[in-house]
Amino acid sequence: MIVDRRYGWGEAEVAWAIAVWAENLFSACRLSQTLSEREPIDAKMGVSKNGWEQVG
């Protein structure tokens, strides 16, 4: 993995940043899919009926 040392980012930090970005992207896609499907969402728990946690 190519790492930019000028900013003090090691491989662990880069891997973490990519993981967070990917998780946020997945959550956004999942949320938009859920909204388009009009799944019932439990407002108190913030979890849809299929068990995926909704972000936001």
C-alpha cells in the first residue's frame, strides 16, 4: 500500500480511513435502498424489520 508519510499517516490509519469510508458508503446506499422500498422502520430502535441498523 502506498502511504503519504508527509501527513504522518501510517498503513493502519489509511486502512482505518478506508474502512470507515466504505462503511459510510454502504450505510448510505442501504439507507437509500430502504427508503425507496418503504420498509417499515421501528422509530424507537432505529432498525428496519430486516435487522439493518439505519444511520442518521
